[in-house]
Amino acid sequence: MVIAMNRIYFDNNATTRVDPRVVDAMLPFFTEHFGNPSSMHADGAVVAAAVKRARSQVQALVGAEHDHEIVFTSGGTESANAAILSALDASPRRREMVRGIFSSVVRHK
């Protein structure tokens, strides 16, 4: 007798299955429209418009006042660095904060 078991994945810190709706939305940018959004050429303009649209959607979702408040990063380390640097830039007590920030290699081998 074979017992079917549901697979449960507990390591979502490492990676997470992408929602099929996200795959559908992103597929054109993996296959057809893969230009650099910072470039002046037509391919870049298509991608830049998509990034602008995505930024506006996230802005509306989180209720940000300005679209430049939405920053897309490539992963956890870049996101953490951006958050720390933004906090430092926003603080009038920047020098005191710098003495209290530390990092560790515990996150990665």
C-alpha cells in the first residue's frame, strides 16, 4: 500500500516557490523584454515603463506618498544595507547611531 503524503517545505528563508501569477507577469521580461531599464534604447524603455508601473502599484499598495519611496533591491543583503543606510541618512543623531550598528557573519557560512 502506498500512502500519498503532501510535501511541506520549511526552508522559505532560502528560497520560496514563485506564485504562478508572478511567473505570468514576469515571463515577458525573461523572454522578450529584457532590456536595461536605465538605457536609452527602445528595449530599455519598455522595461523602464514596467518598473515604473510596478513601483506605482507598490506605492498604492503600501500607501506611500511618493513613488521614489519605493526601492526595489536584488535580495536580502542589499535590502538590509539599504535600510541601514537610509536610517543613518534620516537621523540627526547619525554619529551616535553609527557606534551602535554592527553586522555579523552568522547569517551565512
